[in-house]
Amino acid sequence: MSGFVHNEKPIRLHEGEGVHLYDADGTEYLDCGASYACAPLGHSHPDVTGAITNQAERLTFVQASYPVDARDRARTALEAAALDGLENVWLCNSGTEANEAALKFARSATGNPKIVATMQGFHGRTMGALATTWESEYRDPYEPLIGDVEFVPYGDGDALAEAVDDETAAVILEPLQGEGGINSPPEGYLAAAREHTEAAGAALILDEVQTGMGRTGELWACERAGVTPDILTTAKGLANGLPAGTALCADWIAEGYGSHNATFSGGPVVSAAIDATVSTVVEESVPANAAAVGGYLAGELDAELGDRVRDVRGEGLMIGIEVKRGANRVLRDLALDHGILALPAGRSVVRLLPPLILGESHADRVVDALADVLGGRST
């Protein structure tokens, strides 16, 4: 069999329900990352599945120039969920596409060329978003990328202030870094980014592709800092597994953007899934569960693992465990010996991104498994 895009895992998944996935033989796995944070409501959620099925029976697709009810409902749900001042909705198909659009919108609205991004940041793999992604192994094979991008240390307010000047179109950063290792900024950093961009007339882009839709215990991670950006991008949890993304924009961005569009922007079936997902996340207080269970899980991990790991960090149900040996070996043992699927974040961090409906009993299973993999439970 030939292959090209994906490095396949040794587990062939067949179906899913709630927080669990199953292979063709019926073996059960607890999903703590197999879906890259794309299933906040768990697998095969009846509200989302019903919305998708009902829409597919009526109209599968029509391009975005034609109004359709499903798209209108998705936009209404997003407008209601958006931070005040970010009610302009542009729909797309992925996080990288949302960030690509955000960079274009910022350049066209400001007329400036420069983008400031952060070290350890990850914003996608298209040519524009990739230019703002820190890790060289992602960028180097595709150079030259778009120019005039400056990287500064994540969390360093002084370096950010020095980098933002009158040629800056935007600062793009994650309010909590995911791929970079589950890194939280120091208190006041997002507020400083807001201050510096406003003073320079630049846009602040907050990449909530992974943190959005309640992942960190708030609907949007930036709420905890009390900061509203000019553009907020999100994607992974937006349609509970269907390919969807959005850029939520301030008026001055929406009024100043150049020509930009996408054929599949806001397709009816995906829009139905967005509407069902966003509405359910908000109405059922899913972020509050992420905060409660995430806090419980992080506390139990810290207490149980102790000095067998370097650190346990994160917010809500976006947790990183920095281990003392390769993360991939830990992930292999978790999957094959304990039926728990998780992710790496760099070479030494095990990343947990379970559905936000996770319960404390599931959290206990994760703690027990990690304790075993990392050398047995403490006494």
C-alpha cells in the first residue's frame, strides 16, 4: 500500500461514542487526544449527528454566494458566542485557513506588511500561516515563505513591545500554546499585547484554534485575561469533528479587508454541525465541566506522579505532562497497554485533549494508567 500524507498509528478505529473510540474488534479506547481537540461534545453526539443528517437529507452543498438557512443559523450562534465587538463572522474549513485569512485581513486593513509571531507558536501549514509557525522542521522544506515575519519569545512583554512598530500589521499568538508544549503566558502578557498593538494601529490576532469552544474552562481562553483581540480564530472544536473554522473580526477589520473567499466556506452540512455544536456547548455549560474535571485531573496527576515527571501544566482539559523520557514511548504504552489515546506536544510532553464531557472516573483511569507507565503508583 502506498502512502503519502499521514504517519498511520497501529490502531484502526471503527466507531466512537461519547469519550470512547472502538476498533473493528470492539476494543475500547479512551479518547484523550485522538481527535486533536476536535470533538468537544464527544463522538456521535446525538444533537450534532441529528443536525448533520437532517441537513444532508435536504441540501448537501451550495456555495456561499447563495443564502441558506443552515449558514444563517451557524452565524447567529457564533455571533451570540463571540466576545463583544467580534460579531463579524468569516467561515472556512480549518484552523490554518482561519489564520491565513486573519493575516490577510490584518495586512489589508492596516496597509502594513510586518507580522510579529512567537517562538514555539503553531498557526498552521499553509504558506502564510506556516510563515508564522516557529518550528523550523515545518518551515524549512517550503522556504521561501511570505516575508516580513519577526519571532519574539513567548511571554516576553518587553521583546513584544520592541518588535511592534509602525510597520506592523498584526501580532499573532496563542493565549495558551498547544503544539509548543502547553505553555501558558505570564499574567499581564495578553493585556500587554493588546496595549502595544492598539498603540501601533496593528491588529491583535489570538489563535484559539485549539483553545476555543471551552477547552480551557472558558468559552474563549482570552476571557480569563479580560482581553478582546481584533481577530479571534478558532476551528478544531467548532463542528465536533467536521472540517470547519472561523475568523471572528472587529468592525474595522471587516470593513478594511480585501478580496478573500473559499468555495466551501459555510457549506450547509458543516454549518448545521457548527450551529448544533456551538449551541450545545453554550447551553449545556460544557466549559464549566472542562474547568471542573480539568482541575481535578491536573491535581490528581500532580499528586500521583510527583517527581516522576518534570511538570504538569495547562488549563481546563488542555493538559501537558512533561515526562523524563520520550513522549512517544509513553504514548505507545498508554495506547497498547491501557487503551488510552493521547498526543505529543514536542518530544517530551504528553498532551491530553479529551472531549469536554469527560468525567472524574475517566480522569482517574488516566491517572492510574500514567502512574503505571511511568513506574507504578506511589504508596
